[in-house]
Amino acid sequence: MKQLPRSTASLAVVVVVASLVLAACGAGGNAQSGTGSQSGHGMMGGASGYHFSKVSCPAPGALPGQLVTVRLGDMGMTRMRGGTAALGERMMLRAAPRAFAAGTVSLVATNRGWRTHELVVLPLAAGQRAGQRPVHADGEVDEEGDLGEASASCSAGIGEGIRAGTVGWTTLTLAPGRYELVCNLRNHYANGMHQEIRVT
């Protein structure tokens, strides 16, 4: 069998190794530093860079009314403490379903990110869209008209924030209309933690 020159053989080995590394990354085999764990593919909702924190406390099995699940998350390679975030950090808030009938609703917020988060329900005025609220110098938006919030770890209602890997929930009665779900910790709203829901 004819042998390749040494330089060609070395190049071939480099190409094969690089292909294997890229294939592993593409399949969700991304390496992480820091503590905490992630499930399966290591991504949140298929969005590259969002990492799962293992959930340590579930919500109660039977909450009243329509169930709306909300995933809270942020990008990061290490476990963060608290909710402080710089402007420009990538964060997400995703609710399902995004439209449902008026009446009793239980919102269950699961923090799958590294930072502390919260969930606040605010009404949307006619013509107002999610993500358009003015952000004040403290990195927060006005909560006037607040209809309720989930900001306690492993519990219902108001607390010190939903820590990484925990769940918070709240049960409300919502009239028909448009509402905005937000995380109102410093810079979280400006970094993308908002979503419109519609109640019919």
C-alpha cells in the first residue's frame, strides 16, 4: 500500500479530529465549567447557549384553573449567585400556552438558568407591545397595575426571587385582555425577559 507523505498524513489526522469535535458540539455535547447539571442535550428549548439547571423542587401536582408553564433562563457557563446582570446578557422568558380562556390561571415559573429570576404579571395597554416598557436607571420597569407575581423559591407568591433550579408559582383570576409576563430584576427586562399572553 502506498504511504502518504508525513505532512499530508498529519493534516489528515487534524481534519478528522476537528470534524469529530465539531460533530460533538453540533449534537449538544458542549463542555461546561462550573457546578450544576443539565439534562440530555444541555440546551434550553433548542436555543444555543441556554443551559439547564437541574430542578430541585417541583410545583404542587394540582393547582387551580388553567396551567401556564413559564421557563426562565439565561446564558452562562458558570453558576451565578443572585439576579444581578449586565445589560446585553442573553436571557429568556417563555410561556405555554400563550393564549387561554379567562378565569382562574396558575402560572408555574421554573428557573432553568443560573441567575435568580422572578415572574410578574402586568397588563398591556391598547397599542402597547411586550418589551416596550421604559427601563429606569435602576434597570427595572414600572410595576403599576401589577396583577400578581411568583418570586419565591419552591413556594407560591412573593419572595426573594426564584433561585436557579427551583420553581415558583402564583394563582390569579384574569379577565379577557392582553398581559405581559416579565422578570423585573435589574436589567432582566431589557435583556429580553418579557412575553405577551392573551386571555380570551
